[in-house]
Amino acid sequence: MRSNCLFPALLLIASLPAQGAVPGFSKKPKASFIIINSITSVPGKDIHSVHHVKLPGDRPGTWTTALSVAQLESFFGGDGKSSGVVMGTFDPGKGTFTVNQEAKALNSSAEESDLYLHPSGTWAIFRRGRAIMLTSRAKTGTPFGKPVAVTGFGKLTNPSPSLARLGGKDVCLYSDGKSILMAPIDLKKASVDLTKTQVVSQPVQKGARPFAPTPLMGADGDCEGVFFSEELSAADSDLIWAADLDPLTPALVFMQRPDYTNHASTAGGYISWAHKNPPKLPWHVMHSETAWLLGDVEAPGGLVDITLAAVTPKASQVVSFVFGSARLIKALPLPGFGGTLGIDPTTLVLLGFALHRDESGMTQLSITVPNRPSLKGVRVQIQAVALDTVRRSLTMTNTARIQIR
């Protein structure tokens, strides 16, 4: 849906980000009985990472999913002893995961893990031992080919990279153990250029090591944020939500536990992550039902695309209302709402609304920016409420921002 006004009063205020809110839960996290280890779903033993991506050809309500598992069987390219990677089709609404052999050629007797797909679905990056590998295929739905080693990471031993697009160019998100960074990547040459790297997010907790950056892709095809993990110890890792790529914007703790959580990923309003809670459970996948949004960076006279996600059991069952404000506030619980309010209610303005038209739960609200050069540098804080008209529930998204460049 499109809106033609960008509330002039708020555009006069260029507020700095502070505080805010993470995606709200419409249903609390639980161990996933969709993605489990069994002969009919996920092969191998344990699940150490999960990555969902919406690819061309994926039916509404379905997602392509990549997993890292232990002791992968030979039928999927493993040796039954080492870890490996597998892919399949995830349908959270129907509660199914259907494994395939598209990642078979990526596995060996070495340790493969942390498979991330490019938004096009025709490239993928993963870890083999200490090496970072890149692979490609002619089209989605077909097997990936023989991988090659990526050059350019230098002495980084575990950059835990992923792939994204920004401004029409391919980029690689990675970690140096201190920050989440982004660098250009030449996919055909399998090479990253760290001379042009930039920091996109900093750790939230003192002494934490950020890793496993998952790109948050906007409706316009650009990476708008990053969902990553930060390790406090070998037994403690938490999930972190960064709604933009500005390292000066404080990221927020999405999930804080005394055990190990990592490699979080979104499938519409569903969010999944790998989890280990010894001695109760082996490595497995957790999932929750949420609502979230992404802002945009646009020039005066351009079109801002606000990306919105919510669990949508049936087409057009959910509508999201987007609000703008001059400032962020400390997250405030609201009775009857899932999630928290993170924008200043005293300067609240309704920007528009958008219908979630299919079961994938993704939609967008487009807003025309006035063609006024004086608006450059202005930031407007945004947050949405997802209304499920059947279940009669209200879920707050995370906070994000519109930035005029």
C-alpha cells in the first residue's frame, strides 16, 4: 500500500536513535516440532544453524531453509560422522519441513556448517573446517555445484559470513570477533574486498563476541538490518536485533538466556534459531510467532518502502498499522498487546496501513518523501501494530527508522 504524505511536523526533528523495542511475540517461543531430526524431516543428529530465505518460485507460505546438522548421512553427501548442510522447504503454517538433496554436493568428510543463501537463491556461502566456501547453481530448485574457497578474509579464522544485496551490489556480512561488518564480494571470483569494509553493528553486551549475521532484507531488495548472535562464553550466546546498518544505532537484545542460542532467521512472521540447553536437550530449533518491520533510507523526492511481517494464517487476515514518531523511548508494555511500545506516544502519527495479502505474511507500505533538500539528514522513528482480525490479537513490531539521505 502507498501513502503520499510524510508528516511534516516530524520531519522537522532529526532525533538520534536511543532505546526502542524488539519484535513482539504473538506466540511465545517454543521448541519447534516442525524442523526436527527424523527420517521424515531433517537427517543427521542435532541442528546447529538455521537460515530461511524467500526465493523466486517458493509458494506463498513456504520458504527455502538451510540447516547445519551433525553426523549427516551419505544420501545427503555426508559420511555419517562429520557435520554437514542440508536444504528443504519450510511451511510453518502447515507444520511441515520437506528435505531435498539440493545441498548434497556441498558436503564431504570434512565439517560443513553455517549455510547461507544469497537472496537470489543461485549462490550460497558456508564453512568447511576453517575455510569459507562459495557455490552456485543456474536456477533455484536445482542442486548446487562444486564449491570453491573464498579468498580475501586473510587471518580471520571464523568470519561466519552471509550474503546480501545493497544498492544493486552483492555484499558479504561477516564478523571479526569484535563487530558485524559488511564488505563487497565478487561472486564470480569468490573474493571479498576487506579494504572497502564497513562496520554495521556493534555488540550490545560488554565483552561479547558478535557472530552469525543474518541479513534482514527489505521489500526493495536491499539489506536494511541484521539479526545476529553474540557469545558471552562457550556456554552462553544471545540473539541481537539491529534494525538498520548504522553502527551508531544501538542494537537490541532479542533473546537473552543463560544458555546458547544462535543463527536466528525470519520466515515471514516466524522466527527460528538454533538452541542448546544442556543437559535437557541436544541442539535443536526453537521458533516463535512475531511481527516485525524494517525502515528505509531514501533521498528527498524518493519512495520509502517500509517492510512489514506478521504471521498470517489466511490471506488478508492481518493488517498492519504503521506509526511515526520523533523519538524512541524505553520499551513500554501495553495491556492487551504482544510486544512493547518503543516510540514516543506524545509525537505519534499514523503513517498508513498495509494488508498482509498471502500466507507468507510479508507486505510493505510505500511513502513518498517530499522533494525538499532541507530534509536531508532527517530521521523518523517508526513502529507498527499487526492486527489479526480473526484471532483478535494485537502485536507490536520492533522499532526502526526512516532516514532521509
